[in-house]
Amino acid sequence: MLTLRELRKQRGISQEQLAGYLGISRQTYARYERRPDLLGIDQAQTLCNLLGCDFDSLVPVEVCLTNIPEFQLVQDAS
């Protein structure tokens, strides 16, 4: 699985450009490259469209599930 940074570099797009498409600062985008689990669903989907990847390759299902409060409550109860 390629990282967000690798996908961006393969397409020759700068952090500034992607940040502009998302309407965020370059610093915030750089944080997403280090921690893609911080992405919101809309931002992740936009990145997938821009970078030509599918959502599951960008943010693994396990990460998505652990960021859902209801899932955490069920996990903690078991």
C-alpha cells in the first residue's frame, strides 16, 4: 500500500497544491500525510479523486472503525 506522500509525489503534485484543493493550510495537509487517520471522510474522498486511489487504500478500514465513537464503546465493553 502506497502512502499519501508517495501517491502525491507519483503524480507530481505539491503539498501546497493539494492543500489548496482541500481548502486547508499546507501544514495541516503535511499532518495528514503523517497521520491519514486524521482525515475527514469528505477530505479523504477528495484526495482519492485527485490522486486516483480508492478510499480503503488511503485510510484502512481498521483506522476508520477506531475513529467511530460508537465502535469504541462496543470495543471497550467487550
